[in-house]
Amino acid sequence: MKNFKLKKTIGIIGGGQLGRMMAYEAYKMGFFVYVLDPDPDAPAMQICHKPIVASYDDEGAIFQMVKECDVITYEFENVNPELLLEFRKEIPIHPNPEILKISKNRNKEKELAHRYGISIPKIFPIRTVQNQKESIETLYHELRKTNIDWIIKTAEGGYDGKFQIFFPSQTITLSDFEQKLSEIFRAFKKDTIEIIIEERLNFSFEFSVISCGIKDQNGNYRIEFFHPFINYHKDGILRKTFLSLQKEVQFLEELQNKITQLMRDFDYIGLLTIEFFYKENEIFFNEMAPRPHNSGHLTIEAYDYSQFHQHVRAISKLPVHKPKPHSYAGMLNLVSFNRIDEQPYLVEEILKYPKTYFHYYGKKEAKQKRKMGHITVLQSEFHHVQTIIEELERKIYAHEFINQ
Ligand code: ADP
Ligand code: MG
């Protein structure tokens, strides 16, 4: 293990907006930042000291980071855990890549949650589907028989609601189902795909818990939690998040104890995010991400220590404190948002609101469902946060509200 030094070099695998925000925090402390991504224009690549253009699994490129950095982290899950575990013998790599083996796969992460006593939605016991008429028809009829509404997700590779099929048992037609599956087969270029079929819960709300695993200089392990964030999705993609402090999640302490146990068992350093559903006084695990999370973006302005700041400190073995909010807050994602130069009036409109912060990730193209930036709103009254976020949402997504 290399000893602590002030001029630290941090390597981040993945150059998206999470990497970019992580890099900003590392910069503030005078650290030197490497980022590895195949796209030289990726958000974090544009602003780091040392961009390495290579695929995420390029052994030579990761080895360069191993030689030249003091610590390595990653900002997404599309990394080969075995490769990182191998390199971990030479350099600290956080979070523990063992968690990646599990969090990459929706079946495995749900099994893990269940083992730690966290409820999961009902799972239909079929885990693979073949690109073959008979196999698809059998699955269709089996599911229809249940009379339950299901969501079918690929076990791996999905994000922002991608590669998911909503299966309303009463109404879905076979041809509709076949067509949706064929799109997934085409994207995966495989004849057999691992899936998870889970009951579609009619939840009262969704929330996420972001926690930070910390080992202090004496080797004592502890966790600091952010307050649960209440999340609203649109078409499977996060639209807005609120830090309400009023809508308390019941059984939170019990939940935190289970998360603590899980993280402790993985000797987990850095951020872990878990998404949950809340329904009739019961908490259901949805998915986990071993990294900072979109629902934690409001911590940048609303907390004394942001999620990115906590992560950088934790993985660099620096003292970490309990993060505290100093305001009510809300976050609105800018999804498929056109480039700023095409809509300068909208940016001005946003910035007219007091205590409203505009983030833009510098992505070259505004593709459909791509997260381009976000807005954070702070207010001393929660209902003011809600009013402003909803007003902004109507202005920015005006096309969605035309017929209302
Ligand atoms: P992703 O990796 O794309 O974020 P998720 O499993 O979190 O995948 O699904 C995205 C969103 O779809 C969730 O945040 C939720 O709004 C909705 N969703 C997913 N699974 C379920 C479910 N079992 N019941 C109800 N809604 C769900
Ligand atoms: Mg999700």
C-alpha cells in the first residue's frame, strides 16, 4: 500500500457525468485526476488532467493507471471485476470490485438483498429466454396465466429503464410481446438472454439511500448515510428527486442496519447507492449501484459534504464526517435536453429563480433519454422547492404538458 501524500493521483474508470463531478471534488483538494474512457469527448475526459482513451477493459490502459495513480475508483458498472481484483493486489481499488460481480446482475443483487433480510418484489421463476418462437410463446402464456402485472428486465446491461418490458397480463398481446423482445435480442446480439421477471409494484413512492463506507487511520470501519431521497421516474428514467425531511421513511434505522452489515461484509469503502420502493409500510429492494448516484446530485448544494466529496475522501483514506443537509432541496434532470446554445432563453429562465443551480455535462449530442444536465433548487420551505421544480418541469418539458 502506498502511503498517504497530499499530492494524490486518482484514477477514475468511466468518463460520464458522475466521473466529472467526482473529478471536480478531487481537483479542489489539489489531486491529480486520470480518467479512462473510450470516448475522448466524454464529460469527465474533457476536464481531467490525464485522459486515457481506451476501452473499459483495456488491461494495458488500466495498468497505466495502476502504475501512475495512488487509488483507483469507477463511476459505473461496466467494468470487468476479475481484472480489477487482479490489479487490486498492487493498488487500492474502491469500492471492492467483488460487489461488481453482484451489482452487475439483477438476479444476483436481489439474492444478496434477500440474504440480508431486505424484501424484494415477487420474482417469476424463469431466468432465461431464447430467441425462438416456442420459447417466447410459452413464456407469454405462463405469465398471462398469473394475472399479475410484471416487468421483465435483462439481468445485465440495462440502465435508465433500457431493456425493460412492462407486461400487463390482462392486455398485452403476443405480437406486442414478441416485438419488444425482438428489439432486445437485436440489441444484445445473442440467442439466449438472462432475464429477471418481477412483479410490477404499485408503490406509494420510490427512494434511494446513499451510504459511504469509511475506514479510519486506525482501521475502524463505519458508515455515514445521506438522508433518503424521494425519487420520481418518467419512462424508467429519473426525472426528479426531493430531499423532504418531512416524508420520513419508516423503518429507516432497521434498513440502515442491514445495509451496514452488508457493506461491512464486503469491507466496502466509498459510496453505495440502493434504490427502494415503499409500499404499505414495507420496503422493497429495487437495485444497487456501487458508486455515486443521480439521486444524490442535490447533495452538491444542499449538504455540507456532497456525495462526490465523501467518496473522494473515503477512497483516499482522509477523514470523513457525517454529511448534513442545510436546506430543503429538489433536483430536476435535464433529459434529452437540447444543447444550451439552441435554447439560451431556457437557461436564463432557469437561472432567474433564486437558489437555483444549473449543471450541464458538456455532452456533444442530446440523444433521446440521455441525461444532459440537472437543476438543483434550495429553499427554506419544502413546498417552495416543490413549486419551483414543478414550474421548471412544465417549462422545460412543455411538450409533455400540451394536452393537459
Ligand atoms: P434502471 O437500471 O434502468 O434504473 P430499474 O430497475 O431501477 O432499472 O427500473 C427503472 C424504474 O422503473 C424504477 O425506478 C421504477 O420507477 C420502475 N420499476 C422498475 N421495476 C419496478 C417494479 N418491480 N415495480 C414497479 N416499478 C418498477
Ligand atoms: Mg434504477
